[in-house]
Amino acid sequence: MKDLYIVPECYVDTNLVESLLTTDGVNHQKGCYAVANTMKGRVLNDAFAIGVIDFDTEKTQPTYVCEFIEIAHAEHIILMKHNSKPHYLVMIKPAMDQFILDCAEEQDVSVTDFDLPQDLERFKKNTKNVNSKNDIRFKKLFKALRQNPEIVILRNILNYLKEHRYQSREEDLLKLFHPTSPCAFSRP
């Protein structure tokens, strides 16, 4: 079954989210404004929703982001909750491309081993391509990065929210940002 309440903004974001979750697909949108509009739209307006967008300080953010309150953050991940709706934003800073490269460097994984360029600008050309949504090179890279601490946090957030949609608790979400503490929500 597709998880249409999970709304990533970019092709590579969609690939990563689908690689981290057990799902038949998510609600891919093109750009953070499209994610915000989809979350505010007729279908998801009052329903549970998770947006996955970049926190790119070089670009303007949708005004909808101002309606969210930060729950917790890590170096590259900010988790936010809407002030009155069952909507969450997972913001990746500065953007998904750099996040992936930083996770690979931290894990001592060479993206060139996956036939991807190490240079950020050339890497972006691959991530921005429509084919990156299903690109096996990224799927293999994400599998190699599964134990990266921030990838684990992202996977745990998505799994927890998916399993506890309307019953999520802020205390539980905060625990996900402390990988040394026992977490019942972690999935291999």
C-alpha cells in the first residue's frame, strides 16, 4: 500500500524515504512549496501528514513552515510539528545532497564506489535528475549508509510517525534523537 501521507520534495528524497521504509510508494512532490500545498490541500489538510523538505537558507521557505514548532534537531535533521494539525516536517539541512555526502564521508563510504561523483555540484546533477527517484546507485548507497547515526535518526522518525500517526508523543520523538539511549522504535 502506498503511504500518500508521506510527502518528500525531491526525487532523491523520495528514493531515500522509500529505501528507509517498508512502503509501496510515497507522495512525491517537486519542491518544498508543492509539499506545503499538498499538506494544506483538501486530502491532507486535517489528516496526518509528514513532509520531507530541505532547510536551504539560500531559498525562501513556504510560509506554512512558520506554523510549525521544532521538536528536536540533529546536525542535519530538524523535526517540526504543526501547532494545531497532525502534520510533521522533517527538514534536512542544508539540503539532501549535502546530507547524503556528509553521511557518506562520516561513514567512510566513497560515493564513487557507487558510480556517483564526489563533487557536490556534479553530485547534485545526479540527485536532481528525475531518474534519481528509482536510481539503483542511490539505493545501494543508502543501504551502505543504513547505520549512519543521522540516517538511523531519520529512519526512526519516519517509522515511528508511520506507526503512531495520530498517537505520536513528543517524548518518544525526542528519544529518537539520542541514539545511545534504548529505542523501541528502531528498525533494522
